[in-house]
Amino acid sequence: MASPARPLTDLDFSSGCRIEELNKLLEELESRGSLALRGREVVQSCVQAKDLVFSLVAEVHPLPFPSAFLLLAGGLCSGSLDVSPTDLGSPSPFECPSISYTLLVPVIRLPSAGLLAQSSPCCCLLPSSTWALAPAASHIAPHEVALWFSGALLSVVSGLWESPLPLSLERAEPWGNSVSVLLSTPTLLIRFDLVPVVEVQGWPPGAQYLDDWGVEDGPPPKVFHLFPWGPGGQWRVGFPGVELNMRRILHPALSRTLRGCNAVLENILQEDGAPGPYVVWVTILQACQRLPRGYLSQGHNAALCFLGLLEELSRLFLRGSCPNPFLPGCDLLLGGTQGPRLARRISEVRAHPARYLRAAIREAKEVVKGGDKGEKEEAEEERGSGCYPS
């Protein structure tokens, strides 16, 4: 007896893919991504690596006391920070392994934003009076601070002949105005990207919406950071501490959407002239402001959010504008010349979403297993894709 026909109401009109299948692919990608952090030994190694890097940074002098570092999951280009390939000036000195972190190291602390010269909504000049090691100039250039920080840190790292922990130092190199450190265990590579930043109490003039994302234990601390990759000797304004709280309370369906979109657009958004994946996170936040919470919190809507996010990103690049939701007048795509080309690339992903999700899943499998997938498994996956009516 023939099985009843499957309903066709869950099809994506543009690609012909089944929404149910896209949801399953997003779930599998999320599962594969979390495999790298499963297991007691892996977690223990990550904690040991974090403690080792913290101890190394603590040897850099002079740093403000007491030390207060901000640790973010994912590498410098993972989308947690507003940074583009152009800001870093060169490709990464080594590949990013499956486990990576970004560590923000305050080298200067300011009690208020009133000590800054805000040259634009998203950039500031830093007076020399705010840093003990400042050269004889009116303002402190980010590159000067980065040169001092990288030199001091690499000097400390060079003395790390042997660690008492089961960790080995593989490499440590400057990267733009940051430093990358690669540690290893017999079975694991762990990378840290360390960024020297300025920590400022309060909010900068004109900031908005930052107090609206409180958590159960209260609102986030009123602290923002200056990153060392602003144009023309300026510092870039950012809110990584507040955004870390936002990510913690983001509904799992939206977290899955964010992970999926970053995975399928990773190569596109890190090309020369592209803005980096932070624009995906900002577009998610803008969607949270205009869409009902009940819609965003439904797990079965993850695929629809994923498709809508791709469409919105394509429109933003075509228009050449993506306003920063926290800093009116600051546009993440301002001055970019690759918008139409990037919009076409993202539209190609939108036309074949399941194909790109499957490719991201295969890559995640290879990272965890360390090997290629067999042709039989790949063929079975293709047959079971469900990207057509049946």
C-alpha cells in the first residue's frame, strides 16, 4: 500500500527545501559544533589552557591592578567582536582549531568616557595623559600600545620552556594589533587571540539600548571597551561585556540560527574587503527588536529565521548599510566597496541553503574526527536531503 503523500506546506518557496529538513540540519550542525567541547578531559584541558594564558598575561608589566580579563568563546574573527579582515591587516598567522578563545586584556582603565575625545559615534582618540608609557604626542595610537603589548607578552611567552601542566606551546605570533597563542595537548589544539583594549566605565555619548538587556541577576555592568583597530590612530568603540550577556540569554533557536548562518557564510564574510561575521550578530539583534518574542523563541522557527537572516543580510549588503544598534550614526558597512558582490554570494547560499548546511556539517565532522568522509556516507546524505517535493 502506497504511503500517504507528504504535505507540501512546509516548503521554502525560493529553494524548494523542506523547512523540517533545514531544522534538522541546523540541529545537527549545532550538535557537531558542541562535540569539540564534550568530555571531561577536553573541558579540563581548556580550563588548564585558560589558567596558563591568564598567568602569562599577569606577568606583563605594567597592567592595571587588579587584573580583569574578558574571555570570549571563539577566535578573534568568530563574530563576537566588531573586527574585519582589513582591521587585522593580514591573514591569521595560523589556522583556527576547533577550540579557540578571544581574551580582552585591559592595558588602560578610565573612570569615565569624559576623558576621551570622541571623533565619531564609533571611534575615539585617546589622550596621552591616560597611559604611563605614552610617547610624547597628543594622542595614543592603537598601534603603539599593540607594539608594547605584543613585545612584552612574547617576551614572557619565550620563557615558557616547559609548563607543569600537560600543555605545550606550539606557536605565539603577533596578528595585526593582537597576539595569537597556540597551545596543544597530545590530542587537542587550543588557540587564544589576545587583544589589548582600553576599558572605560559608563557609556559613551549617544549610546542606546544597552540597559535593556538585563539578566536575572541584574543589568550588565556599565563598561565599554576601545579596540585597537580604529582608522587613523583612533580606537573602535565596542560593548563586548554587554553583548556577552545578550548571547547568554538568546533563545536556543536564535543561537542555532546564528551558528548556522556564521558557518555557511564564514568564508564569504572573511574575504578581502568583507566586514567580518559581526554583521550577522548585529542583524540578529535588529530582528529581536522588530519580531515578537513568541516567534523567535519557537524551536521549529529556527529554519525560517535562518532563511530570513540570509535574505536580510543580502539586502543590507546590496544597500551598503548596516547601522550599529547601539551607536546611532555608526554604520558597519560604511565605505565598503564589495557590497553588491557579497550580496550575490549570500543570495547563492540562500538559493541552496541545505547544500551549504550539509557542507558546513561535513567540515564540522572532519574537525572532530580528523578525517574525510566516505563517498557512501556523502551519497546517503544527499539522497536524504529532502530538498524537493515528494
